[in-house]
Amino acid sequence: MNPVKSTLKFPALIKFPSSDTKNGVLTMFEYGKKIGQVPFPVKRTLVIRGMKASDRRGGHTHHKTSQILVCLSGSCTVRLDDGSRKTSVKLNRPDLGLWLAPYVWHTMSGFSDDCVLLVLADSTYNEKDYIREYGEFKKCLKK
Ligand code: TYD
């Protein structure tokens, strides 16, 4: 059974703290177990940009990797599916993170021209950690 199901809200959103300084806004993504912190030590950071409105990204999930997805600029929609629940989230602010836990199938679409996504991951890149077939994802949930 998916161990994440019982422990995380769906969708699991994290509002990161910001400091509105005189010369700009500073948002903090700090590791820690408190509310508003990155819940895992970050081993990999990705920035995704240049998507067209018709593009789709993701369409997969992971066996072990947890990720936090933040829309630093612009907006997009993320569809989530944990095998029993489906929902979608619009990301359009740089202080809101969406926690993509293992075995949460995720697909990003509806990108604005200026969309820039930040991904914080708890693992280094490993293609073997990906589940790219939806049928395989459903099989894994039954195990
Ligand atoms: P891809 O799996 O299509 O990215 P996404 O997870 O957003 O669907 O990866 C595109 C290419 O980039 C592919 O050749 C693998 C490589 N890649 C890395 O080298 N490191 C990474 O952390 C990621 C996510 C991809």
C-alpha cells in the first residue's frame, strides 16, 4: 500500500515564509520539520522554463523521490492522482510549494508564457526511480 496516503494531505501544499524587505521580497526555502519549511534535505534543484501553453510535463511518479514544486513566475496547473483520489492545483505564486510525494502521479499543463518552475528533490537523478507507465503505477499501489 502507498505509505504516503495516510500521512499527507492531498494536495499537500506548503506556504513558505517571506520577508517583505524595503528593496524586494525574500522567500525562504529552509530545511526543517516545522510548518513552512522544506521537509527533506535537498539533493537536487531543477529550474524548468520555456514551456508553451500547449505543453505537458511530468506524466509520471516516483518510487522513492519526494519533490517540492514551486511556480516562481507565471502560472500552471498540476493534476495529481494518488491512485484513489484525483485533484488539480493551480500554482501561481513563488511562496507556495506543492509536495509531490512518492506514488503521486503528477502532470503539469496550462503554462503561462512566463512560467518558471522550481523543483526541490530529496534525491539525485535516477531513471530507475521513475514510474512512467500509468498501469505500472496502479500495480505498484496494490503491492
Ligand atoms: P525528463 O524526465 O523528461 O524530465 P521530467 O522529469 O521533467 O519529465 O528529463 C529530460 C532529460 O533530462 C532526460 O534526458 C533526463 C535528464 N534529466 C537529468 O539529467 N537530471 C534530472 O534531474 C532530470 C529530471 C532529468
